[in-house]
Amino acid sequence: MHDTITRPGVAFLLEAPPWIAITTTAERTVVAVTGELDLPVTDRLAARLGEELDLAPRALVIDLTRLAFCSARGLRVVLDAVAAARATGIAVAVVADGRAVLRPVEALELDDVLPLYRTLADAEDRLEAGEEHHVR
């Protein structure tokens, strides 16, 4: 497994896929997960999201568009990060367009709880406009 952390002028690549990529700009931090969000990855994702929230970005985007599988624990980590962001006043969005994420979100009726978007561009546009939107 590997993580990629990209800050202006700096990029770190650690381990092998599945991976977590973190890209930070002045406007937002995007945490993108690729592969399977299963037990070994959820602890790493929770730690990375916690670290990013501690840095207090203007906005946090959790990009799940490249997931082939998302466990219930993975969704719990995302829900916890969304709640923590909201509690500290950080704008937050979750991007998902595939069945691996959308099916369990719908089955668990989390689409009313998660600020869910189908594309990264849509999430970024809504965050810039100061809006939270839910996709069904």
C-alpha cells in the first residue's frame, strides 16, 4: 500500500496500491482513495483524514470515485470525518460515482447525511459557492 501526499512543491509516495493521495491547495484538501476501502486501509484513511482536519483546511474533499470496494467500516470513517469537519467549521464534500460506494450509501440511507457529489468538479464548485448539496 502507498500514500501520496502532495503539498505545494512537495510530493511523497509511500508503499504500494491500494493508496491514499492527498493534494492540498490554498482552497481545499482532497483526500482520494484508490482500490479497496477495507479493514487494512480504513485505519490509514482515518489517520490521514484526522491529520488533514488538524491542519484546518478551508475545505476537505473525500474522493471515493476510484474505489472498487467500500466496507461498512470505510463508510464509518468517512461519516466520522464529515462530522468532525462540520463540528470545526470546515466545509466538506464526499465524491462518489460508482456502485461500490453508492449502493451501500443508499442501502444504509446515508445519502441524507453525507454531502455527496458525483464529480470532483461539482463538489469543488459547490464548496466555492459555500453550498452543501446532497446527491440521490
